[in-house]
Amino acid sequence: MVYQIQFEKEIPAATLRRFLQDSYGIAPGGVYVGRIADRQVDDPRPVAMFTPPDHDEEFGWVLVGDTELADATGQDELELAVALARAFGVRAVVDDGSLYPDRWRLVSTDGSSGLVLTDEDAAADGSLRIVHALEPIAGEPDLTVVRPSGGADD
């Protein structure tokens, strides 16, 4: 999987499909919206899938895709997350590329991004709840910053 972008709240399906079509030429039928378990085995393979959370989870809406989505957008995961966060005014998180399962890159609604730490207990229940930032994020001035060395910035 090349992309796994998790959104803080729902993006209306028709609006997401229209944006992906207008911006990247992805046909609306190429974007599956719904639970993976609800897809029929013989359904055409989508370019991207947008799935809702199982419960009322923070960052529970997930956009996934692989090389077809990468080819269509010409963007990496973070670049696409930034474009979608700006377009829809919704925060997103993407993997930070580290080995730490509780570290993510938060993308703010203005497109700025930075590393954040999530609650391990909430993650065990399937929810990504941000505890604090590990570096300042321009679009998140109210998010407490605790640097890995242990110092805090407000």
C-alpha cells in the first residue's frame, strides 16, 4: 500500500470523488466509498478506497490506494494529504516513516505538518488520539509541543 491517509472527520463521498476527478482525472467509479467487507469479491478494483470508522474514532476515515493512485496524482502520501486537508478543511494523519507505532505526521487544515505522538491505549482500541506535537506545527498553535528531549513549548 502506497497511501493510507486518515482523516479526522468525514469528507462527503460525492465531494471527494468530484475533487479527485477534477484534480487528478480519477473517474468517480474508481473511488470506492464504504466498508471493505461490504465490497463484492468480483467488483472492479478501485483506484482508491475511502472507508468509514468502525466506531466514533478520531481520525477514523481512511483513504487507501496503491500505485494506481500514485500514478494518477503524481504525489506521494504526504503531498496528497496536504492537498486534501486544504481542499476540505479537515486534519489528516499519515505514517511518519519511523518504527514507532505511536508517532504520526499530522497535516493541519492549512497544509502545514509536523510530528505528533498518539495515545497508545486509544490506538489499541483503533482510535488515533493526539497527545501532543513533537515539533511546532504552524496550523496547530494550540497543540502543546513536547520535544523528545522532554522540554515543553506552549
